[in-house]
Amino acid sequence: MPCLNFTNQKCRGVAVLLAVLLVSVVLVISLVLLNITYRQLIISNTARESEIAWYAAESIFNCARYWDAKGEFVSGVTTVNCAGDNLVVDESGLTYTFYAGYQIGDVNTCAKAEIKKDSAANQTTITAFGYNNRPYDSAGNGSCGTPGPRTVERALQTEYQG
């Protein structure tokens, strides 16, 4: 006998059962939508952090190309000027390395440039690394800080004769 008036003793829990079932379905749908939204936020944040790292790498890459075109990376070079900052150049054989700190939006970031000269092949390789959340340690040894769990690194590299 179907429960039409809910006065029957056997039919008294049907309304509660239907309410719990309906709330459970709505809760599952809500959790699925929340999970999708959370993943989209993570993806968009990663894209933003990647862009910050890219801009840092591109900035120091352009600086390294500029000074290399001017012929500054020769034995004994100690500093280069990028964006108004005098950066200390570390020379190790025919490899020159320097670091720079940048403010990109509200993020303090760091970048590293390596210039390798191969005199036998008359070839130069410039590699630039940009980081999204590694602050520049200007007071210490002039390098990038320790990477965190969400550190994004982007790199640019070029090789050319000369």
C-alpha cells in the first residue's frame, strides 16, 4: 500500500529519508564543484607564478646579451650594471655568473645569468634562470635565496658564434 497520507505507522520515515537523500545529492554536487574550483585556482596561480619567473629570466637574459654584445665578459670583469644596479660578476674560467633581484608586481624575485665562452669554438652560450619566489640576497653572497615548495624556475638559453 503506497504512503499517501503519512498517517500509517509504516510510512512515517519516508519524508526524512527523502530529505536526507536530497541533501546528500546536493552535498556531493557541491563538493565536486568546490574541487573543480580549487583546481582551477591552483592552475591559474601556477600560470601567474610561471609568468613572474619568465619575466625575471627575460630581464637578466637581456642584460647579459647587452653586456656580452659590448664585449664586457672578458677576464677580470667584476661588475655589470643592470636596471641601475651594479651586479657582482663571479668569474670561473671562461664562465661568468651574476644574479639580480627584481620587483615584479608585489613579488620580490631573483634571476641568475651564466655566460660561457668557448674560445676554441668561438662560441658563447648565455643561460638565464628566473625564479618566482626566491628573493635576491643582496646583503649576503649576492645569490638567489632558498627555493620553496612552490618555486617555479624558467630558463632561456642562446648559443651564438662570437
